[in-house]
Amino acid sequence: MSLSDLNQRSLLKILSLFSLVRGYNIIVLILAQYLTARYILAPQTPWSDFLFDFNFFAIVSASAFSTAAGYIINNFYDGAKDQINRPKKYILEHVISQQNQLVFYLILNMIAIVLASVISIRVVLFFLFYMSMIWLYSNTIKRLFWLSNLFSALLMILPFWAITLYFKNFDPIIFYHAAYLFFLILARDLIKDLENFRGDWVQRYKTLPVVFDHGIAKTMVSLSVLLSFLPTYTLIQQPLGWMRYFFWASIPFLIFVLIHLWLAKSEKAYLWSHNFIKMWILIGVLSIALIYR
């Protein structure tokens, strides 16, 4: 095998691992945790203190490693379904064998535990609980009717609870932000069920579109989006600087997403709806830096 072939093979494995651990999502998670800490949880603390706070770095890193491991184990259990729904993505991610995927899963979780142990035993217990819930979701809960969507959204919020506990800031506004994010993630997760209908039906996953129909699933997405307007109403009235414009804009934007969703009939159209919400969450993360401006 030539050097060029080896380089291509190595690059392919790196791309496979990046896809496997949802590298984009991990980068957004790290960015979101730092921005949340700096502008919401401890707004009086300068950036230099965050950047040189090893304990905070350890919590964020443990969150990133354990979440990345969670994506791997979720992918491991979803392999048969992904072969149907995302054949190209399945081929890319299985450049790394399932045995090696499990090795990476264990290594990432062990790194997370080592980082957590630097801080305290309570942090270790928190991440052990988080890892256990991810495994339980991937192995069992994901196939259960309706509970899977709620559980998935809660798991996405949990890393932010870790940094909230670290700063011991329990201002009600934090929970309004969390509620807004929870309902958007829940809506996105329900749209993914519409997008993945074929694979879920074949593998007998009890999702809303499989158990009922697409209309019921779209109704629940609409309900989740409408519920996000409750914390939005409260947050608009808070002194959030320019970030208030993000919450004002979220109302017409999310109504547009719902209209698009109800008109959607194909997997590609559902993917667009899913990506619209994903994009809006990213914009929301970036807009955190506009608080108090």
C-alpha cells in the first residue's frame, strides 16, 4: 500500500470518527457551555478567569467526552436502522469496526471520569449517572413510545445542569433558558422521527409516526414549539440586551418552520425542517454573547 493510500485511509478514519461522535454537536456543546457560564451563570467573571479555571475546563471536557461516547453507543444500537435511513452515513461511520467503536466508547467515558475525579466525587457520580442514562436510552428507552423523545431532550440539557451546579447559580432566568432549549430540542427530536420513519417502522421502534401517523407527530411538534413561546414571553421581558431580539425573532421563525413542516411530505423536506431548528439553536447559542449589550 502506497503512502498516498495510507494517508487517504487515515483521513477517512478521522472523518468516520468525527461523524461517529457528531463532532459538530460537540463543538457547539463546548461553545454553549462557555458562553452560558460567561454571560448567564457568572456574568461578572472575566474571560481570563474562565480560560484558566482548570476545574471548569475539566467539567466542560468531561461533558464533551461523555456526550461523544453517548453518540457512539447510540450509533452502535441504531446500526440496523441507519442502514435504511442513512446508508451513505452508515458506510462512512462503519469504516471503524463496531468492535473499535466500543473501544472508543469505553476510552472516552474513562477520560471523562478521570477529568471528573480531579474535581470531586460528586462530579464523578454526576457523570456516572449521565453515562448510565445515555446507555439506558440507547439500549432500551429509545424503542419506547413517546418516552424516548422526552428522555432524549432531557439528556441534551443535562450537561448544562453540570455547570449550573458548579457555579451554584439558580436564578429563575436560567430555567427559562433551559425550558426554551428543551422544547426546541424536543421538537427537533420529533421531526427526526418523521424523517426516520422507514427505518423505525422496519426495526419496530415505537415512535409517534409509527404508532399513530404523521399528522399526530406533526401536532406534537407544533405543541412543543408553541410551549417554547411560554419561556420566550418571559425572556423577552428580561434585561437580556440584544439577545431579546433573538427571542422576538424566534416567534415568526418557528411559525415558519411549522408551516414548512405541515407542508412537508418527504424525508428530504423533514430534513430541512430538522435543520431549520438545528440552525436556530446554533444562532441562539451565538446570541448568548449579546446579553447585556
